Amino acid sequence: TNEKVDDIIDAIRPHASAVSLAGAGGGGFMYILAKSSADAKRIRQILEKAPPSPHSRFYGFDLDAVGMTVENLV
């Protein structure tokens, strides 16, 4: 990582179970697994109060509990 990423992780560490980075350079994504829904709200508050960059954005996502399915289209 770099100093900016380390600062983000340090700020949210008490509320996060895991952090993963995807993408290259400063244009990638940071996936954060919060310890609870209350911790997820707190993480968002922390990062909205002091955004790491003016280009930072939040994206919601869900985990697919079913997984990939294949259908015969013929």
C-alpha cells in the first residue's frame, strides 16, 4: 500500500474485519468488510468527515448467496 491507504485503514481499523484493494494506482477500489451494520455506518461517517480524496466515492454491493448459474439456451 502507500501512506494514504495506510491512513484510511488505520482510521477504520476498529470497525473493520477485513480490507482488500483492487485495481491499480490511485484509481482502484477498497473493499471493506465491517464488523457489524453499526460499524459500517461508523466507517462511512469517518470517511465522509475526512474524505481521503475529493474523487472518493462510496459504492454499495451485495454478496451473491447463490453463485453462478448456467442455463441451456438452446
